[in-house]
Amino acid sequence: MTIENFSPPTTHEGHLPPGVRPAPGPRPERSVWIGGPPADPADDSANRKKSRITGLDAARGIALIGMIATHVLPDVHEATGEPTLQWTLFAGNAAALFALLAGISLALMTGGTRPHAGRQWVRSSVAIFVRALIMFFVFGLALNMLPIPVYNILPYYALLFLLAIPFTLLRPLQLLVASIVFALLGPVAIYVINGTFDYTPIGSPSFTDLFYDPSSVMFSFLAGGAFPLLTWMTFICLGLMLGRMGLDRLSVQIQLAASGAILMVASGALSNILLTTGGGWQRIIDANPGMTAEDAFDIAIWGTPEDTFQLVPTTLWWLAVDGPHTNTPLSIGFSAGVALLILGGSLLLGRVWAHTLTPLIAAGSMTMTMYTAHLVFITFVDTTQLPSLWFFLQIGAAMVFATVWTMSVGRGPFEGLVTRISKGVAGGLVPGPVAPPKAGRRHLRS
């Protein structure tokens, strides 16, 4: 047999050995691949995203612990009159961390590092709008009808969500500029408003307050309440910027912690220089007849009086104070630094101690539920007796419940309900494109 006349054996298509060609004629039914699961690189990206979210939930858990601590534990040592450790760590800072994380959540809701655009952005914005309305009316004004002994951050939180919607269109650098503008000019605007308009500050406005004194409610949310929007938008814009970054990257996490520490120390040091070396304390005392040096120093430690919430607009030197909830540029800078330090540290810990931190992470994944339960609890239970016991009891109960619920159900009770409603309304008002067919196989006949 010559090479020219050689004909290799034939068989139907399939797994053909070398040198064998397909036989002519009809083919049997076969499957054609039209899609499938993503490749390994995408799977690895998903794992990194999960790690990042874990770190964020750990930070939320720390913020929750800080809020409960400031509401339950003593703020002063009875024997010495000095502030307690929990007050020094968490007063004003835990709430700022909450707001910073809210900004990050908004960034993730609108695409994260790949911001939504067009119809997708509109649908996300509608979902945020509905979520904010539910939080404002149900977890804000309605919940405040109870005689809650502390100030409820949730209605402020809701309004911050509403104000943040147009800011979700900005780029990271623009968001950084916006946060700086709010930090520097927001306190000045509050100073002008409180020196110009006559209203009654309301810390936790309710439906009753809104009905009888709507102007005071409006000004309280804007400039005179416990968490005024004009300054707290700083944390929202900063969080939005961070949410557009790759927070799962080790270098970014280290930079967050380092920059937070620097900002915290720099803000405190600059305040001290302006008030002592610069003579700020004396000018504040001179501008407030009847105020002693001790009265002024108390504001630097304990913040503004609970019945006024904001500094008396008698001199711009008040803006050099960095006390908790004083809403000055340096107070905001200090709290932002603490929040960044905790966030960076939480993200770093989430890389190596995720399983160890499971209870904290679980509680942090449902802070709306846990915070609401905490407010209701302290409304009906006197925690001033044995405060340490009540503190650890609440923290322990929150972690146990959250861990069991997360493992058995998933998303927190209130979080799941609000998410379903907001996404349902958004999907109904702004329908998305028809979903492509799921990856799989279909039969073809050749």
C-alpha cells in the first residue's frame, strides 16, 4: 500500500484518537456549550469581595458596641470626676463611624468600584430613596414616640441617605473635596443659622414634634440637633469615596489605618495649640459673660450641653474646640480619624481572624435591627443600676441572636424587610432590562 492510497480508520465525532477522522453521514444528537460558570479569576475576585464585606461588618459591630457603651456605661469616674475609658473612646466617635460606614454602604448599593449609570443608577437611587423614607418615618419619627432616654440617630441617618443620592454620581476625588467642604463650611453654616434663627433644638424629633413645631424639627435636623446634616455629610461623602476604592486591597487597608491615626492626632494637637498657645480659651471666656475656665474646659471634654446640642454662637473661636458632638472642623476631623483607624483595623483583622470574629461580624451585619432593639430595651429597662451587667448582657444577646439568625436565615430581620420593600418598589417603578438566559446546555441536531 502506498502512502497516497492510505485511508485512516473513521468514526463518529467525539473523542477522536490521533490519526482518526470523523466518518461522513448523519451525526447523533449532541450538546453545544453556550455558557457556564465564570473562570477561576472571577471566583477569586468574589472571595476578595467577601473578605472586604466581612471587615466592614466587623467595623459596624464595633460601632454598635460603642453606641451601646455610650448609652449605658457611666461617662465619669465618681471618685475622680475624670471621663471614663468608654467615653474617651466612643463619645461622638461611634456615631461618626456609623455615618462613615453608611457612606460606604451607599457606594456599594450604587455599584462600588464600578458606579451605576443610566437606568441602573435611577433604579438604585429609587431603592435608596424608599429605604430612607422607611427609616425616617418608621425607625425615626415613629420610634421616637417612645420615651427613649438617648438620641436616636436613625432619622438623621435616613436624611443623610436622601441628601447623598446626587453625590453617588461623583468621582472619588470630587467626593473627597465635598467631604472637606462640609467639614470646613458646615460648622460655619451652623454657627450662622443658630445665631440668626430662633427655634427650639430637638434631639430626637417625633411625629408629635413635626406636627406642632415643624420649623424647629427642620432646623434641628439641619443645624441644631444631635447629628446635624450640615456637618455629618462629611462622613457620608468620605464613606462614599472609600466605597469607590478597592477596600479589599492590603495596601489600602494599611493606608486607611495610618491616615486615620494621623488625622486624629493632628486634629487634637491643632485644637490644643489654638486654644492654649493661641489664646483661644481666653477669648471664648471673654465672649461668654459668666462662663468660667472650668465651664469652657468641660465642653472640650464632655461636648455641648444636652439641652442646646450646639455651641453658643458668641465667638468663632468655638470652632477651634474638638470636644465630642461640638460639630467643629477639628471635632469632625478627630472623629473621622478615629473612624478611619477603626475601619482600617477592622479590614485588616477580617483578613486573618474572620472566623474568630464571627459573632461581632454577625451583629454588625444587622445593626439596624440591633440598634432598634437596644433603644427599645433601654426605654423600658433602667440600666443605670448595674450598668456593666446590662452592657454585657445586651452585647452578648446581640451577638448570640445575630450569629444564630445569620446562620439559619441570613440577612437581619429589619434589614431583610427594608431591602425587599425598597428593591421591590424600585424594580416596579424602574424596570430593568430583560435578563439574559442562564448559562447551560441545549440540544442541537446537526
